[in-house]
Amino acid sequence: MRHKSTRINRLAQVARFLRVARLLLWTIWVIYRERRRVVRAHQRGHYEVQPNIEVLIKVLTAFRETAIKLGVLMIKLGQFLSARADLLPEQALQVLDSLQDEVPPAPFSHVVSVIEADLGKPIEQVFSLLERKATAAASLGQVHRAMLASSGETVAVKVQRPHIEELVNTDLSTIRFVIWVITRFVDTSEFIDLMAVYREFRRTVYEEIDYLTEAANVRRFRELFREQPQIYIPRVYEEYSSKRVLVLEWIDGIKINDYATLEAAGYNRLEVARRTVEAYFFQFFEAGFFHADPHPGNIFVKRGSPPEDPVIAFVDFGMVGTLTKSTKKAMRDLFLAFVARDSHTLVQALGRLGFLGENANLSAIEQGLELMLNQYYGLTLGEARELDLSEVAQDIEQLLYGQPFQIPAQFAFTGRAISVLAGVATGLAPAFNLIDVATPYARKFLGLSTDRLGENLQELLRQILENGRAMLTLPRALERIITRFESGQIEIRLAESSTNGRGRRARNGRSANGGEGRGGMFSLTLVGLAALAAGVYLLTSVHLFTAGWFCLGLAAVAILGLLLRR
């Protein structure tokens, strides 16, 4: 009988493999084909060319319907693709948005068996009450309300779906196989780095199915908001948690998008929006560690002190994003390049952040960014407040889709989080202004203390960046030239040279009168003094620390150039 069961399981796995492979081949090929067509047209200057939305919607609708039937990883893949504005245009992304709300729960018998197997106790010894109906069901797990037998505390019990690891491994192998087949016949790297997308997705999934990792995330968030009473993170009951079971404090609150109940409870919706968004900007700009799934089902409003004072509570910490120190530094460089209206440096900063693949057409991307800079550059803070964020997001998505960009995982999560957050905040309070709340956090992140930079400073930064590119390569170039002089690879013949001694001096790279050397040293001295003065001014007078230190660094490069010339 056991042999028969194993055989049936293997047949089911083969059937699933074939179904998933067929679905993925069709989906990935259509996504790649449409993006390749649009990017190539835009590279030729035909910006009116757009993807075939009807075809994309047809294939993604079929993907969504099949994903719901197959469950588990296909639903997760659809959610992952819904955050990839570099792979799909906005209208197509909307087809996948509803996947998070269409997941049926697993049988209650499975929930009981997993809890008893992982905790090593009968269910009655762990929980005096465990509700049969799931309060939330997601692609990889589901949540049930329960009461601890030992203390009577109400808790949320999160349990993984049946055979989750086996199904995840099977589906990941299928995805990898499909990508291997496609890349054997088509070079997709210029438009879509399929293996990079696969690696990001695999890492995300493996982190989410390990509840011990999620428990660590919860503890880290509790520490981050320890001194912020307006934000609440539930505690973890570690003695009742394992890799497949996670027990958290139950949050008794109102869903953030239940507007009627919020008003009936006396909460100020504008204040709820402000506190929620401030919590996220604190995570983005200061902590560099953020809750990456801020849909309304994961954010609650609970009573504070006084009772009408809203406290924002977050749940579900399986998806998190991180911004490293090097990433933050590259983001600052990106901002300075934008301020200087320097699309070339902007492209370089995007490359360091991982937005550009090895085979990306840099000139085409630079042209696209130039168009974007011309559209939004020079806006005052007041004008920025009047921007329709949905239109700006649509412009950015069109740029991402129409140019050979790729979105690194952490920025895909960041963009998705900000997009969802903007929708939540607007729903709570239509008058809420995201720019006003973001400005102080962004200024602190960038080391700025003024609302906006003046035209003279913008021009100064532009010149610094332009000259800096050449200056940063100068020491290396000088070193190469001097080495070639000393090895005799370069020989300078002077018309008036008649002695061997003067010839040898020429081969050593020194002119007879030293005028050229003095001229070059004078230029380097001038650049160094100007950069030093600019750095001191920016640091002490207008407190532009990033730009100031850049200028001081440029002065140091000039001094190094002088030393090498000597």
C-alpha cells in the first residue's frame, strides 16, 4: 500500500511538473518577447511603440487562474511578478494584484498534525482553544486564533501549508528547467536576466518558509520600535515556535482599510496615515530594514493612551527588505547626480546599485533618463507636493519597462512597499501628502539641511561631478604614463636636442625647460584649491555634508596628482 501511495505521489509530481512547465514557458516567452520588442523600438527612437497589452493580460489571466488551482509557489511567483515593473507594464501588473486575496486555507487536520509533530505534544496541552477557521490564508501558510493552555493568553498561530518544502523544491526545479530551456535557444540577458530573477525569487521563498527566520525578524522590529509607543510589534512565543509553526501575540485591532470602523472608534484617519507612513520612512531611511509587505491585511490600528490616540500595529514579517551601507551610499550618489542633472553619472550610480545588467545598452538608458530629468528636474518643493504620485509612478514604470533596466530584489520590495503604502495612505486620508512626510527623513538621510538647492549650487555640483570623473581617473593615468616613460616605451624627440644626455632626459619624460610640467602642476594646484574651498564652504556655511566631503575628496585627488607629477 505504501508503494502505491508513493507511485501516486510521483505521478502527481510529474503531472504538476508538466503543467507548471507549460504555463511558465508560455508566460516567460510572452513577457520576454514583448519587452524585447518595446526596448528595441525605444533604442531606435520609436517611443510610441508599446507592448501588446491584450496578449499580456491574456497570458497573465491564465497564469493567475492556474496559480490559484496549483497553489503554493505559483501564487508566490505571481505576487513576486506583480512587483516587477521592469518586466511588466502597469496594466499587466494589475492582473496579478489580487492573488494575495484568493488563497483557500488548508484543512484543519493538517494544522493540528503539524503543531503536534513540531511541538511534540497533543494539541490540548498546547492550546485550550484553537479556532478551526483560519483568520488569514496566504500562499505558504495560514493563521488561526488560539488560546494558550498554560496562561490563557490569546495568540496567533501561523502554520505552514501541507508538504510545503517538497512542493517548493519541485516548483523551483521546474522554474529553473524552463529558464534553462529558454536561455539555450534565446539570449535574454539584454532585456531580462532570467537567472537573476530566479535567484532573487528562490532566496525570498526559502526565507519565508523558515519561521525561525521570521521570528528573528519580529524580534529585530520590536527592538527598532522599542522607544516609539505609537508603533506596536507583537511578541514572539519562542517556546511554541519552530521552523513550521510560529506563535505570536494576538493583535486586537482594526484593519487599516476599515474606514467606517476607524471613524466609529473615534480615530483621526489623517493621523493614522501619518504615523503609518512615518514608521515606514523610519525603516527605509534610518534603519535600512523594512517590512516589505504592507498590504492592509498586515496593518492594524489599536487603542493607545488616551484611547483615541491611534497605535499602528504590524503583523506578518516573512517578507522583509534591507538596505546596506553601500546601497545607502550609492543612493546618495544617485541623488547628487540627479541634483546635478547629470544623466551619465546617474547611469553609473544605477549600475553600482545593480539596476543595469552586463549587456545593458548604457547610451539608450542614458537617453531615457535624460527625458525623465527634463520632465521633473527643477521642481520646487511646492510643485512636488502637487504631483500626482500615481502618474509619476506610471512614468517611472514606463521608463523601467521601455529601457533595459533590471530591478534588484531589495528595490523591487521597496518600490512595491512604497506603492502599496501610498495607496493605503490616500485611502485613509485623500488630503494626505506623502512628500511632506518624506522630506525630513530624506533630508536627514542625504545630509541636507535646506528645503531645496539653489541654481548656483546645482551648477557647482554639476561641474564638480563632470570634473570629478576625469580627476578620479587622473592618478591611475599618470601612473601608467610615468611607468611607460621609465621603461622606455615612450620616447620624446626634441628638435634642438643634440646630446645624449638631453635625449635621455627627454625619454625620462622631462621637457628641457620644464614649462609643460609647471603648467600641469599649476592646473592641478588650481583645481585642488578650488575643490578645497568649495568643500569648506559646503560643510560650514550651507551644511551640505555629502557634497562637502565630495569636494574635499576631490581636493585630495588633486594633491595626489601633484605628488605623482613630481
